[in-house]
Amino acid sequence: MLRSILAATTALLAVAGLSPVHASSHREAPGITQTPKIDGTDFYMFRSYERGRAGYVTFVANYQPFQTQSGGPNFFEMDPTAVYDINVSNNGGASPNLTFRFQFTNTDKNISLNVGGTSVPVAEVDVGPVGTNGNASDTANLNVAETYTLSIIQNGVSKPVTNAATGSTVFTKPLDYVGKATLNDYAAYANNFIYAVNIPGCATPGRVFVGQRAESFFIDLSETFDLLNFNHPIGEQYANSGRDDIAQYNISSLEIEVPTSCLLGPTQDPVIGAWTTASKPVTPAGGGTPTLVQMSRLGMPLVNEVVIGLKDKDAFNASQPANDAQFLTYVTNPTFPAIVQAIFGGAGVAAPTNFPRNDLVAAFLTGIAGVNQPKNVVGSEMLRLNTSIAPVARGSQSRLGVIGGDNAGFPNGRRPGDDVVDVTVRVAMGRLCTLGINGYCTSAQAPSGGLDFVDGVALTSLNFGAAFPYLNTPRTFSPNP
């Protein structure tokens, strides 16, 4: 099977002939540091678990990492020259069958003050309170207006998604959380920007929200990149022994909830794949017409952080899933387990010995047979979701997803409360082998596969909301406590 995946994707590589450019995800690749507005940080896809919404799939694409509350006066508008896409494959292939595209427009109102008889433009995004008591129409003091359009692209044809209440093709993004003096009830204010939408080809409306949210990724990032310098790296009892050192930040979220029936292909295979990308127009070196160039790509979490080699990080995020054969060795012969063994080998930790790592091929490139592997799958990196598996209510979800006995969770899609750090490390060290899932490998080949590796920052579904848009109200430190 692995050989056929490699052959198929290699053939696609030869046909595509794409050239790599830049990269994405929490600054993990060199190129994206030059264009932070299109840095994709996390991607989620899950059966909606809000009460009464089980017939929908929610997609969340987060961008612009490490947003601080002191990041003014411009704060974190989206890039109006870029396109932000959520791509969906519904036939097992490595190319999108549907794309939801977000494009932004930023308008300066140029509010001015009479200073000594001269009209002078102000330097701030606001000149007084905005959205008082959650009133979204209270915008007289707002100096910028950020709007966006959303379209669905299918078979090369783009059609607008419209506001179900007004028919408008233009939606408004709420102001970032400047602070409590400007926005005294941000949660109520932001909820006004959840729109019911008509999606071409869908008989039932969906929903969309774009706006600032609290950072949804939980990790002890500093110690992770300091050679996994955790106080207690092994043992479920130490799951909360560390510090979430990105808890102080916010991100920008692009969220859309779509009726499941509108996502399935002609064969009605219940498994869909998805990933998010961001692209910008680039003028060729010799001049001429600018072309749209992909600079950010994100599907499965942590791939570019701990799987792809440093020299290929930019290339990976500029490529399409159909081109992933060039990165296959990073999955079949991964370096991360060897690093874990080198650091913790003195404590008896050993990397798996099954090569090629077919268990990781399943987790990252094909989906797990019987869980989230589509029919006629083409091996390629993306998040895959079996939409026939019923959602689990908030509070009843296992943070460990599939390896925790909850097949509605990661790596079958990804919910906000799935602890992808702990799951990914355990799977990398051979957890699928020790569980005997689909016979990819044996327990003997994964001597440390049964160890409960932790980064010390556990999360659960209770860390997030029970309803769309699920992610939390952004953080503010004004006024300081």
C-alpha cells in the first residue's frame, strides 16, 4: 500500500511542477516570518457538537499568532491583498473539490480632530467607546472598518456565499479587543458578527464568524523547543504539571459551519479531508503580471514543527497535498522519535523500530483504516474526518481522541478540546502499535509506545465553549488587574 501511495503521488508531482516559496504555522518556518498576517497557526474540522447542530461540520482556520493586547495602534487586521482558503477533498484525492475563500477589505474612516483650527487625522483605531453594551451599530468612534467576502469555488467556478437575513455578499469583522474602555462587553459585541449564510448548492443555511479569539493552542512552548525540557515528561498524573506559555495571546479565526450533506461527493463517501492555505499575488522576478502564490498551508497539527526537516519547511507549505511524495521519508523514517530517545534514553525511552513507519503513514497521510480513511485514498497530508461518526457532547469528549477511545476526536478530525500535543507525541512513539490498531506494527516494535508522554499542559473540551464559534473571547489586560 505504501509503495502504491508513493508511486501515485510521485506521478502527480511530475505533472504539477510547482515551485516552493514560503511557509506557515506559529512561526515554525523561516519564510512566514516575513508575512505574519498570513501565518496559519491551527486548523480544526469536527462534527458540530452544539446541541441541535449534529448535522453540520465546523471548520476553524486560525491565523496571525502571538497577538498581544498591546499590539496597537494597528492591531491585527487581515491582509487585504491575500486570499485565505479552506480546502475540502471529498473523493479521497489530494486536490480540493470545494474551496471556501475569504477575502478582506480594510477601510480607514480618517476621523479627524480640529486642533488649533486645523483638521488633523487621529492616530488610533478608535476615538471613544465602540459597541457599547454589545451594540454592534455603535461605530461612530471607530476609525477603521474591516469587511470580507466569502465564496465557494467548485469545478473552477466561484459563487458568493450570502447573508441569509439580508442577501448581502459583504460581512463585517468585529474590532479586535482593544480593551474594556473601548469595548465594555466584548463577548456580546462579537456575537453580533455570527452570520447565518446561504451557501450555493446547500438547501440549509450554514454559519460564519471571522474575528479575534483567545489563542486555542495549549502548550509549554518554551520548554518544548528547549530540548523537551519538561519537569515530568512521562505520566498522565503530570498532564497539568507545566505552564501554558502562549495563554496570554490571541489569534484571528476564520470559522464556517456547513451542512454535512453539502460537503460529500457524488459517491457519498462519509470521509472528507481538509486543509487551509493563504496566498498572495507575487510579481515574477523579470516583471509581468502578478500571480497568486501559496505562502501558508496547514492541515494536521505539528507537521511542520516536528515532522518536516528544517530545509524543507518553506517548501512544504508552498506545496499542494498532491505533491507530498517528496516529503514521504519524513513520515516513514521520522527524526522526532530518535530525538526523544536521545534525550530520555537514560530513562529507558526507546524509539519504535518498525520501518517504514506505516502507523504514521496512516495517521498523517491516509487516515486510519476503519476510522477515517476514505475510499480510493491518495496518500497526502491533510486533516481527515469521518462524518458518519456521531459527535460527542462537550464534557464527555476524551482529550486523547481515538487513542483515548473516542473515535469522534483527533486524528479523526480535530476538535478544540483535543490535546494534539500529547496525542501526537504518543503516536510518534508507537501508541498505535501498542493498541494494535489495524495491525500496522506490533508492541515489540514500539518499546515505549505505552508510555504516557505529556507536555504538562492538558486541555479538554471544557476549556472551550459549547456552541459556535466555540473558541473563547479574546484576552485583554486593560485595565491591568
